[in-house]
Amino acid sequence: MNEKDFAKSIHGRNLCVSCHRDATDIPHPPKLAPVSCRNCHRIESDIYLHSDHGKYLGKGLPEAATCTSCHGKTHTLLSSRDPNSPVNRKNIPNTCAKCHADKEKMAKIKLSEKAPFDTYLHSVHGQAFNAGNLNAAVCSDCHGTHDLHGAANPLSKIYRVNIPNTCGRCHENVRGVYERSVHGKALRAGIKEAPVCTDCHGEHTIRAVKDPASSVYVGAITQTCSNCHASARLNAKFGLSNDRLKSYQDSYHGLASRLGDLRAANCASCHGWHDILPSYDTQSSIHPKNLSQTCGKCHSGGQVNLIKGKIHGGQAPDTQWLIRFIVLFYWILIPFLISGMAFFVFSDYVHKALFPPAHPVGREVKIMRLNGPERIQHGVLTMTFMILAYSGFCLKFPDAWFAYPFQISNESLRRAIHRWAALLFAINGLWHVIYMMGTRRGRFILWNHLRPNLRDVGDSIGLLAFNLGLRKEKPALRYPTFIERSEYWALVWGSAIMIVTGSFLVFNDWALKYFPLWFSNLATLVHFYEAVLACLAILVWHLYWVIFDPEVYPMNWAWLKGRLRLGGKGRNQGSKPPAESQ
């Protein structure tokens, strides 16, 4: 023993016999009896013996921490207020790490935390502590000192029911808010499933709210809440709805959030964080009288109509029939139209494969079908349509493989691409309307070529009958036929619907000022189904007649050169193309 070191220790004023009671004789025996700290520190020792460390020591586990393991050697033991003491606040993490950072030693006692010291260092508490903030939580703040117990022990500071009080020692204001919340009340009522601090924030993995790795980061909070609220067992036990997560994910908020838009509303945006209350509580942010203010945080001016609808999917009872009708309408319309198109083009392809057309294919008709402005309009339409279809379906199916480019970027990029393409699509549509109504050629084409007539019905039936072998002669079809006219007017109708419904979605806050929420939901529904219908029609109908039709394969180049190939998909066989105004 070094007398100077002993004099500096907290026991320096004590006589040797205070601890070594069998050293009364001089000289004393060379081997003295073991010293018991309990002789002086009775209360601390009793608490220790009932702790996990004490129990493991009683079981004979040599790795169990003893007094000297934490406080240091007896002859040099320092006060906890001394900066050099192993149990001084600034040294506690490293003191605990002497055992708890040893994976082999910890494997024997099977701790739930496999690397507790390492995870603590990366937590918000550990990072703050290492930055010099001695007020940041250290091991003993949460686990205790002499009274350390495992999480399964009701006496433990980290026992589930005790966690709010443990965390509340530092986060007192948050604890008060939590205790008044639906979760806090449930915990006090003895409901073991009620979430406590660690369920949302984690344990040794607690990170700052603004840290993307945090479980309460704005981009992760929905997944954290769904750990409980997507549980069929918990929902059944407490009478909660099973569709909360799905209905949110199917909404624009959920879809945008899944694509990485951190501005999109999440669970906490509406329900709150620690102050979550049921909707019937007048203090709740989702109580009817408070919804206007809650929604108004993002939807300024539109919250009046927004709160009249059902936020988590579905509709108000008086409009459910309309939404269901629209869904049923499209579920019937889309399969009927697309299957009809598919049957028609299949019959045409099979007939031409079995009975190839006799007329030559490949020579161009000299009359211009699409002039320069018309080809530009068609080119812009093609480009914007493909961009809109792709970026739109990436929103609807954000987890699909084809949405990968936006999964590694963000929702803001996808939204910008979609909206700028939509604006160009609308401008191109307006240009087309002005062109068709304001130019001599446009009016001629519109009135003489594209005007629907009853003959189109007979021609379509006749061509189908011919392809099926029910008619010997092919109808004398002149360009443009019912195929071009049906495509054109379907495009006009579909474009108008997409522009109108898309405008309601882009200017959502404005729409909510003058229309109820169900109107925006209806626009969303129609916008999606029209997009599905348009894409399938292009794939099944349009691409066949301009590419895969044996009479024009590998492609009808009129959209680039402006002139038709002889035969024009076989629809002007046996007759000259009609003259048109130039």
C-alpha cells in the first residue's frame, strides 16, 4: 500500500483497524481476513446483495461486479465527486464498459443487449455525453447503482411500468404530457401493451428526432406507430380498426411519405407525439372542434371541407355509394373495353397471318397525313404521356421495382417531373384545340375526317366479321377509319378528364375551399382508373395498329415522315386515299 495514495483516498482519515479489525496486534498476522464493506456500508450492501450483481455473486459467478469492480481499489478509493473516481459521473460509462463491453463475459449472462456500450455511444445520450455534456444520461441514470435489476424485475428502474418515471427524471415536462395521453392513462390502468418511452424511442438506440436513424424521425414514425397499430391481435383486443395503416398508406400522405417526402403528414402530424388523445377527447388534436386547426397547419384555407370527410380512407356515409359506384363502373368498363380491343386485334392479326394481304406494302402515299405542327403535337403528346404514366404509377406503387429511381431520390423530384409533364401535356392540348378550331386545315380534318358517323359502327362490325370468317369481303375502309376516329375521341375525352381531375389534385387546397373532401377523393380515384385505362388502350389497341399490324410492321412512319404507307394498315385497300385540304 502506498501511504500517500491511501491518504488521498476517501478512507484516508480512517485507521487501518477500521477495516482490518484483526490487525490490532503489532506486528499483525501476515495474512489478514477479507474485509467486508458491509461493516460500514450496511444499507448500500443490503441493496447490492439484492441487485442482479449481488445475486450473480451469490451464485458464484466470478464475472459478477463487486464493490471494487466499480469503486476501484480499497486503498485508493475516491469520492464519487472526485473527477478521478471510477464512479464519478464523467467516468461511469467507461467503468461499466469494463464488463459490459466484453462480449465473451456478457455472453455468459445472456443480456438482451449484445453490445450495450457500443449502442449507448451511438445514441443521443452517448453522443451528447462524449461531446462534454455531463447532464446527458449515463448508465446509472437509467439502470440505477447499487439497486440495479433486470428489466423483468418490478423493482427495476427499467421495468416497463417504471420507465416513464425513470425517463421523467430528466424529461419531466414530457412525462407530464405523456401521463395525460391515452397511452399514459392505459399504462396506469394496468394495460401491459400500452407503449412507454422505449417502445417509440428505443433503449440503447435512442437517437435525436432529427437523426434519420431514429425510430421517431419524421420518415420513420409511421413504421414505429404501426408496430402496434398494425397488429391484428392488439386491434382485436382493444377494438381498434385494422385498416389504419393501410388507409393511410393508400392516401396521398402515405404514398408521398413512402417515396421519401418528409413534408407529407405522418401519424404524429395529426395525432401528436406525447400528447396523443382519443378523438372523443375535447383536448385531442383530432377532436372535431380541433380538426380545422390541425389540418390548417398544412392546408391553409382548405380545412373547412377537409374535416368533413374521413381522413383514413373511405368516405362519409352519405357519399360512400358514389365512390363504390365509380369503382364498380371502372372495374366493369376497363376489362370490357380492353378485352374487346384485345379480341378485335387478335382476330385481325390471325386473319392477316393466315391470309396475307395481296397488295404491296412499303410504298408511301404522297398525300401528307400529318404536317409539321401535327407531328410536333403528336411527339409532345407521346413524350408527356409516357412520363406522366411512369411517374404517376411510381406514386401509386412506390415499393415496386420500376419505382427504384424515385426510391433512391425523393418524392419532390417525382412530383416535380409529374407536374411539369402535366403542364406541358395541358399546353399541348390547348395548342391542339386552337389548331383544330383556328386553322383551315384543322377545321377540315375535324369536320371531314374525324367527325364520328354511323358508318363506323357498320365498318367495325364488318371488319370483325371478315376477320372471323363470317363475311367473305372486307369492308371498303377509307382513311381515317373508325379505328383512328375512336382513338382520337377517346384521347380527347381521356385527356380532358385527366387534366380536370389532375388540376383538383395539384391545387388541392384551393379545391378544398370550394368542394368537400369526397370530391378530391373522387378526383384521385378517377385520375388513377383513367390512367390505367389509357395505358392499357395504348398497349393493346394503338401499338398494334401502328407497329404490330402485319401490314405496317415494323412501324407506320407517318408520325415521323407525315405520310402513310400504301395500304394504310390495310384500311384503304382497293381505293385511293381521299383528298384533303392542304
